[in-house]
Amino acid sequence: MDGDVSAHSQEAEKETTRLWRTFRTVYEMLADRGYEVSDDELAISLDEFRQKYSDPMGYPDRNKMKIQARPTKIMEMKYTLKTKSNPNPTPDCGTVYVDFCPDASGVGTKQVRAFNHIVGESNYHTGIFITQTPISPSAVRLLSSLPNHICEHFQEQDLLVNITRHELVPKHVLLSPEEKARLLERYRLKESQLPRMQVSDPVSRYLGLRRGQVVKIIRKSETAGRYASYRWVI
Amino acid sequence: MSTRQGSSPNPALRTSLPTAFASVVEESSYAHPTQEEQDKYLQARPGATARHLGIALQHAQQIQAQKDAEGMILDQDVQLFKTALQLFRPGDYDNMIMERNYEDLCGYGLCPRKNRKQVGATGSTFHFKYGAKGSGPGGRGRAVDIVPRENLEKWCSDECAERALFIRVQLSEQPVWERRADETEDIRIELLEESRERRQRQKQKQKQKQQLEAGSSKSASAVPQSSESDITAGLRDLKIQEAGRSQELALERGDTGLSLRKGRVDVQLKEKEPSSQSAPTAPQLGPGDEMGGSIEGYIPQEQLEESSNTLKDRDILDQL
């Protein structure tokens, strides 16, 4: 009986630790994308996480772990496209909503439909759906079918480690529409002449990049110190 | 697609139209008891009055009506299921099975039961399935099948697995958006039960024919009567929009040219006529062949000139 309890608590401890790491990565991701995230939230310790989000059994309670964040001014600027016909545009970004799916297996259209409903109802601009297992193909299709909203999906294990903090991953910086126009003018290029990068690329998914955007990749170089290259997201 | 649930804890699985209809017919024969039956019933129960019987009958009829309605809903389900599946590809069908399993339902679309869970030991990825006695090699022992557990857990029973997979093989691999209008119509999905029944009927017909042929005397009683289901099957095969006729109609309306019906490019197959009627002759030994001659049919330039020269020389000699 005693051993059973300790085995249980060990299991709970393991899951809590894993989820805590995922949770921190999510906050880092939001901060990297340019949402307003406080320093406390970014540096949440395991103890704090355990106090806040675990149920009486010691297991993490995913229903409590919902995150909302608003974009910062810088991010809004990066997502605003000023044209001659539209001198005062609204930024193409807004409040983000992160939901952790509590179901341990078999995530299908039912859960995704519920998530889509929340996103649509509360009119969040972006929704991030985080599950423990892969979701079914029809659920993936359903997730991307919500008009005027952007819904993304991650697995918990994908966010266990923040990939952009790895030493082999160079720094990716999103360019604003004006910066992109300037770049293309400077090099006399059409955007299709830039090197490309897929939307499904892990870093691109991490930064929530959209088709047509351009990122600047800054690498360390032995000869030049720093070397910048550009990628067109397709 | 709706599945009937909740009317009873374990609702009967009536998957095909004929069985559903048969059960309705069977029940409806009890709906109106004759006067004699009513009297007999009252005599057997001294406490009961005609009023009691009336109420009981009314309730019975109500239940009957409910059953009829449910049967009709099932008919609708079956029809809906079949028409909806016309658009499916096998991959889509697998997705549907997966979704149903996520909802704790048997993978077969018309089955209201739950799927099997954890057959055998938990955590094992494979499961041994033993066949009937004498099914092993050489008619001895039992056949053993090693089945992945997830395949077993898709269905509520082996019967449902068979039903579902029977439908899967009938689906078209071609995506809907590439099919032409009449192609989708041509996909007729048949439930396992329906197909079995049809095959049985065919067998019976054959038997009857054989009997008729065997019996030399003409017996009028053995005239095969076309059953109701035969007629419905015949009606179904009677296509209003036949491929040829719809083409004609389109031409008449001036919808599209005949050439574009089959696709974007007009492909016309033309058989190439053989150019000469005479049979090919065997190659004959040329002038320089004993010295080596042609290399696989190719005669080197020098040799050619030589041979032509000798020919010319010979010609001159002859003339001289």
C-alpha cells in the first residue's frame, strides 16, 4: 500500500516536472513572438507551478492552465501593413489563447471543436492547442478551418525543450512589412527570389510565422563575425 | 450521421433494410388481435375488464408506432450512410473509424456499441487469436493469428470488423474532385448483409432453375415469382442518368463539346495500319559478308564504298 502511494506520487512528480517545462517553453514562445509576458511568468519555478496548478492527488490540472496574452506595441507594428489606400490599418495580430487539452489519449474532432468554439466565441485572434498525443488527421483539418482566426497545434513533448535556445539554432528575427519592402528594394529582388523556408519548419512553427513573411537569420561567422541571411516563408 | 442510442441499454443491431423491415412486419401482425383472441384473453384473467384490455392495446400500439418510426429512422441512417460514403476514399474512411474510436464507439458506422477495450493483457501490443478446433494446418489443431491489439480494439466484435472492411474495399481511390458526375453515382455501396442475402437469392434461383430443368414434367407451380426485393434491385439498376444518354442530353443543350467530356485533352486512339501486306523476307548474304560484313546491320562507310566499287567494276566488266 505504502509502495503504491509512493509510486503514484513519483508518477505525478514526473508528469508535473515535464508539464512545467512545457509550460515555461510556452511562455518563452509567447515572449519571443512579442506578446506581453511578465518576468514572473517567464521564470516560474517548479514549486510555484506545483502550488498553482496541481490537483489534490499531485497530478497537474491542465484545465487550470489556460493562458491569455496581448501583443506588445512592437509586435503590432510588425504585423501592420501600411498602404497608400489604407493609411491607418489595424494590426493583423491580437490576443492569443493557449489551451492544454486534459485528455491523455484519443484527441479527435470533439476536443478540437470545443477549442474552436472557445476561440471563436471569445474572439481570440490566435489559438494554440496543446495536447499530450498526436491529434487525428480530421482534427488537424478542422483546426485550420476556422475563418479569421489562426489555430495552431503543438504536442507537449515538442515544447519540452525550447529549440531556439539550442546553440545550433541561429537567431530568427521577423521583418515588418516595411523592413521587408526595404530589403527587397535594397537588393533589387522580388520576394520569390529570396531563399525559402517552410511554414511547417520547427522554428517557423515556434514563431507562428505566416506565408509570405520574411525572417532575418543571424548566424555567427568565423570570418565575418555575424552573418545575416533572409528566408521567405512559404 | 446519427446512430440510434439510448432507447435500450443494448439496442439490437439491425444493420440492413430487409432485416429491419422483417422485424417490423413480424411485430405488426400482433397489433390487431381478433375478437376471439380478446375474449379468450379476458376469460383467462378474471380481474381484467374490456377497458383494461383497451388501454393495454393502446399502449401496445404506441410502442409499435415507436418501433416503426425507429425502424424508418434506421432506414434513413442506412441510406444516409451509403450516400455519404460515396464521397469517401479509403483513407477518409480510416479517419472516420479513428474518430469513432476516439468517441468510444465501434468503428463500423452503423453500430451503436462500444469498441472492445484491452483484450488480453494490458500493455501488450499483440494478441493471439485462436481459430475454431480443426482450423489449423492439415485440419489439425487450431489456427493462431497474431493480431496487433489496436486492430482488435477498433471494433466491438469480429462481425463488425468484417462489415466495416467489406465497405472499405468498395470505396473508390479516386478523390471526389477528380471524378466525373456519373462516376460518383456508379459507386453503389452494399452492406455485408445485403450482399450475403443477394448471393443466397442467386443460389436459390440457380437451384430452382436446375430443378426445373431436371423435372421433365411441366409444373406450373414452380414458376419463380420475383420477390419484392428483386423489383427494388431492378429499379435501382434502372438508371435515369445513363452515361450515354446524359452525353446526348448535354449535346442537345449545347453544354459542352463532346470532346471535352472525357477530360481536358481530346485523346483519340488510332490503330496504325500495317504499311505493306507482304511478309518480311529473311536477310540474304551480301557481297562482303564473308569478310565480316555488317556489324549488327551497320555497314562501315569504307566497306560500303568498296562493295559499291566492286559492283560498278563488275558492271563494267559485264558490259565489256
